[in-house]
Amino acid sequence: MALRVAQVPYLHYEPFYFDMERRGIELVELVPSAIAAAAEHGDIDAAPFPLADSFRLANRFEPLAGFGVACLRAAGSLFLYASAPMEELDGARIAITDEAATASLLLRILLQLKCQVQPAAYVTLREPHDAFLLIGNQALRQRGGSRDFPHRYDLGAVWHAWTGLPCVLSRWMVRRDVPPQAKALVEDTLYVGLEDGVNVLYQVAEPRDHILMRPRDIARYIQGFRYYFGLSEQQAIDRFRHELKQVDPHFGALPSG
């Protein structure tokens, strides 16, 4: 049976999947918010888990080397659009895209701990709201801003300004009971993606009309991400876990990865 790997359909995740199908890996398209449920139901064997979910499922999944997604400063596709400055959103209604997982928790951390404000409610995009969060390709399409929400914040940049650390969005995990040779196969494809997949995106000659990006926009965007973690990313993971415990003890009490 082929290994089943979650494929996040966002531009900055594309390098990871460069060599997977050729190697016989089955790709299952999932947005970040759907990955944890698929993992719990046994529908996937490996995935770039949203960071908070990687904590929660650490008893059943283990990290794949140091692979993941982190933005060094600005993310470029993780935006809060607001009718007022972040520091004035106390009592506001904040709408969250249904694709978000870690991003929604990051927003809570920044609002409650950095800005010292407590929103009245977190709601869907279909409900009345004073600010809204978009991620991934949705955010890329609307990166120029929103007419009725004049304040735009890149949450990766806000996190970096507050902590001095990169913003870790996800890390690759594999089911602990997957045979060693299968784990090695996924890991090897990720190395290929790191070396060749990123280069392909740098050299892309065609615009991506669905996200309003030209080749030079794509190259500039990809340069803002790190796909293999070092000390600063591990420090960022530890810091995020610590802050998460302050706003959501349920997540903070779970085993570490």
C-alpha cells in the first residue's frame, strides 16, 4: 500500500512535493485545518503538521528530520485585516478562515499577550466582523489589502518584532508505526524538494494568475521561507509552545514533539 502524504495546496508548500508522486507516494490534498483530523482517522501517514497539532499528536507521530515551514520575518501570506489597529481590537469580532490551524492560535497569542486585548468572539468569515484572518493562497490573492479594513498586519512580521524569532508554521511528522524504510523514503523526497523543488519555483517562467503573482513575485516570496530548521526555529517552537500554554492550557499541557 502506498504511503499517503498530506499535500497542502499553497504556493510555499509546493517544493516539498516535487518528487513524491514519481516515487510512488500518494498525495492527499488537505488545507492545514484538515490535517489533524485526517491523521487521527488514519487517512494519512505523514504531513506538514500545523505546529500546534504537532504538539497534540506527538504520541502518534514523530518529526521527519528538521523539515518544516518557517518564515524568517514577514510571511507574505498570513494577514490580519482590521478596521482598527491591533491594540484597539478589545471586544472586537475576529473572523478566521476555515483553512487556518496554527495561524488562528498565533493570532490569539499576539492579541492577548502582545497587544493585551481580548476579542469578544472569533467567528467565521460569513458572520459580521471587525477584522479577519486569511492564510495561504487566500491571503496571497488579497495581499494588497481590503478596502473596508485599512489596517493590514503580517502576523509573521508581528511575531518576529515581538520575539526576535522566525515564525514556525508547520513541521513534517510521520506516523510512528510506519516502517523505517518508508520513513526514509519520505525524508529523501523532502531533501530532493529542498534542493530541486525550490529551484524550480525560483526559475518559474509563468505567472500564477489565480494568486495574482508574476515569476519575480514568486521568487521573492519563496526567499522569505526556511524549510529546514536550525537552532532559531527550535527556539521559536519552544517560545510558541510556552505562549500557547498561556492562552490555551489544553494545548500547552500535551506532550511535546
